Amino acid sequence: MLETKLVSQLKKIIGKEGVLTAKEDLNAYSYDGTTTWAHMPDVVVLPTTTEQVSQVLKLANENKIPVTPRGAGTNVSGGSIPIKGGIVLCTTKLNKILDINKTNLTATVEPGVVLQNLNMALAKQSLFYPPDPQSFLGCTMGGTVAENAGGPYCVKYGVTKQYLLGLEVVLANGYIMKLGGVTVKNRTGYELVMLFTGSEGTLGVITKITVRLLPMPPASKTMMAVFDDMAVGGQAVSDIMASGVVPAKVEFVDNFVIRRIEEMTPMGLPVEANALLLLQADGSSAAVEADSEQIIDILKKSGAKEVKVAKDANEAAMYWKMRSGGFAAVFGAAHTVMAEDVAVPRDKLAEFIHKLGEISKKSGFFIQFLGHAGDGNLHPSIFTDMRNEEEFARAQKTMAEIFRAAMELGGVLSGEHGIGLEKQRFLKEAMDPVAIDIMRKIKGIVDPNNILNPGKIWEEEGV
Ligand SMILES: Cc1cc2nc3c(=O)[nH]c(=O)nc-3n(C[C@H](O)[C@H](O)[C@H](O)COP(=O)(O)OP(=O)(O)OC[C@H]3O[C@@H](n4cnc5c(N)ncnc54)[C@H](O)[C@@H]3O)c2cc1C
């Protein structure tokens, strides 16, 4: 519990309406997109200016109160769980699009801007911001920077970090720091914009973001390839990526999701298929025609049973809706859904899929998966019930085997969801100990009192 005096000071900074203390309000900020983590904050603040963020952090720092930054709370790694209590600093009222500059091809936004709202504003001017986490209807720009989020478009266009030009960050002591700017090139000092990108709320609160934009691609074509065998679908992805063509999107969907989506929103999906690849080519009309011809040819040679081309924009939108609903469709399938995230080299997809099959057989757990296959990024899920301790322990062990299988193939512990609470116990297996030590030291420099999102990323050993 925070002292009444501190809550009064927060109210003085933000105004009464921006400080929540009622139990039912606090409950709404106690969880995120995972089904395994929850912790109540003592208080939630909803600042409307950078100055307010600065004053809150100053107060928290002086009193050594934990502060967990939060956008929409859609992360799936426990990142925005206030595991040590204290203050949740939620950015959803810092939600202005400050500038869209069509001639410089940049946009500057506050962190609480919902990605879809930015996309809609850009579309009016035929502009395009590619990073597209499939939570785009709800996730905030601040959350996407703090997680360095990716999505289907990232095969061709890269992830969030490839678009960041400038940030305003409030440090733990309240100092408002400006990094980078509005130029596409900038080689002034260390790349500190990158330091805060993917920092999961542990180094500072991001209060302004400048991103570079692209012109909207003039044409696109969506294709859906049907496979009887999941590993054959994985190999097809490797074949496409090795062929010289660069598709805009290559997504993998397994039979579980195909059936689940078809149950919820019938759209004539091939429910008997073991896997679907959903692909998009974009660019000029001529490039789209040439690329999709090459992609379809490879898909057929790689063993696709059928390749369907979306006949118009509506059909394409329907397929992509199926994909964006895919991850959400997995949640709700069991009391506890361990929905994870690993990435493997793109030429190891088929091998990894085989490995998942072996792990599933050995453990007895069904392993569902889908993901951004063009990036080698898959989301394996295990359905379990954490109330059954014995089963949950086995599920955790099985998931650990999946992480290790990915890493043994040269892959990584997280492709895009981050470490948060979910994966901190595996960090030592995934990172050089000296690199972990450097991270701790950086944390110690910018946040010496360890108030920002404490208890995340690495296991605490007297940070
Ligand atoms: C259905 C579904 C689909 C998803 N699909 C994808 C996907 O395709 N790709 C992908 O990458 N992720 C995906 N995610 C995960 C998640 O949506 C992303 O990580 C997203 O970027 C989180 O944004 P948010 O606003 O919800 O952030 P939150 O969940 O609120 O926070 C995420 C982290 O960022 C920190 N943070 C938030 N705002 C700030 C700030 N202003 N300053 C500093 N730190 C901050 C928090 O402390 C926390 O550690 C998906 C999640 C769901 C539920």
C-alpha cells in the first residue's frame, strides 16, 4: 500500500481523475496478454503530458517506489505486470498524433497512440508504416517500441527498430531526454535510440516517438497455399526465401487455428488442411505479377496441394483477418494457454517443425503453432491448466524443451515478444554472461534505484 500522502502528491501532479486507487480499477491493470501472470498495483496514473510523467518519476525515484510503464497491456511476456506493486504508469491518455510530414516521410506521435489509429491517419495520405504486430487494433506505439514489435510485413520491411528516428524518454530521475531526430541518417554518438528500443519499460518511459514512413505500395496480391504436411509448408517458406524473391508477408497457420477461425467466422477455409501459408507480394503492378508468379511456382514445386489467389481486396482482407485473429483464437482454448515465441534461422523451419512434433509425442502435449514464418518466427502454444500443479510443471518443462530446440538450431529465445517475466529464467542460456552483466550495468546507470519495471528480463541477484 502506498502512503496516503504519496497518493495525494500524485493527484496534485496529474489531477484526481488521472489517479486510480479503487480495487476494481487496479484489477484492470494487474494482468496482460498472458494467462499465467497477474499482480495488483497500488495505484494507477494516467498522465496527459510529458511534464506529468517526469514529475511522477521524480516522486517515485525519491521514494523508491516501483513504476511499471504500460500501454495497452497486450504484451504476452508479463512485461506490463506490476510484479513489485507500486505505480502503473499507463500512457493511454498520451494519445496524440503530433505530426505527419508527407514531404519528409516521418510521423511523430505520443506513446499512447494506438497503432491502428496511426495507420488510418497515414492511409488518408497514402503513407505506410510497416511494423504490424497482430494486436494492431489495440497496442500502443510506446508498447511497440518498448517491445521492438514485429508482424507479417516485417519479412520485407523490417521490425519497429528499423523505423525509429527519434525518441523522447523520461529517465527514472524525471529528466526528459531527447534522442535522435527527424532525419533518416544520424551518426551522432552511440545509437541510444536502439538502447531504449526493446527495453521493456526497464530503462525509461518513452513519451514521444518519431518514425520514418514509406509511400503506400501501389499494388498487392494475397495468396493462400494449402499443405497436407506442416514440415513441407515450413520447407516451402525456406525455398521461397532462398529463391531471390522477397514477399511482403509469409505467415504460417496450423490446422487448429484454421478450424477455430472457421468455427467462429465461417469463410470457407480448408478445414482438413494441416497447414496454410498466407503470402503477399506488393510493389508496382508489374513487380507484384512477377513476384507472385515466382512464389506460386515455388509453392507448387515445394508440395503445396493447392494455391489460391485472392480474387480481390475483400477476399485478401478476409484472409488477413483470419491471420490477425489467429493468436487471439488460441487464447480461450484452455484455462492456461502458454503462448510462446521463438525464432529459428529461415532455412531451419522444417527441422524445427519436425522437432516440435517429436516433443509433442514425447510429452503427450498437443503443440499448436502459427507465426511469421517468413522471419523464422513461430508461436508454439501449449494448452494446460495451472491449477493442476503436476500438469503445469510438465507443460513448463515441455515449453523449455521447445525453447532449447530453437536455440540448438541457431535460433533465439524470443523473436518479438520479449523476455519480461515469462522467459527470465532462460536468459542465462540465451545470452553471453558478459552481455547480461553489461545490461545490468546500463540499468544501474540509468535507473540506480531500480524503480523502472523492476523484476523483469533477468532474475534478480541484487540488481
Ligand atoms: C492477439 C495478440 C497478437 C499479438 N501479435 C503480435 C505480433 O504479431 N507481433 C509482436 O511483436 N507482438 C504481438 N503481440 C504482443 C504485443 O501486442 C506487442 O508486444 C505490443 O507491442 C505491446 O504493446 P502494448 O501497448 O500493449 O504494450 P504493453 O503490453 O502495455 O507493454 C509492453 C511492454 O512495454 C513497456 N512499455 C509500454 N509503454 C511504454 C512506454 N511508453 N515507455 C516505456 N516502456 C513502455 C511495458 O512496461 C511492457 O514491458 C500480440 C499480442 C496479442 C494479445
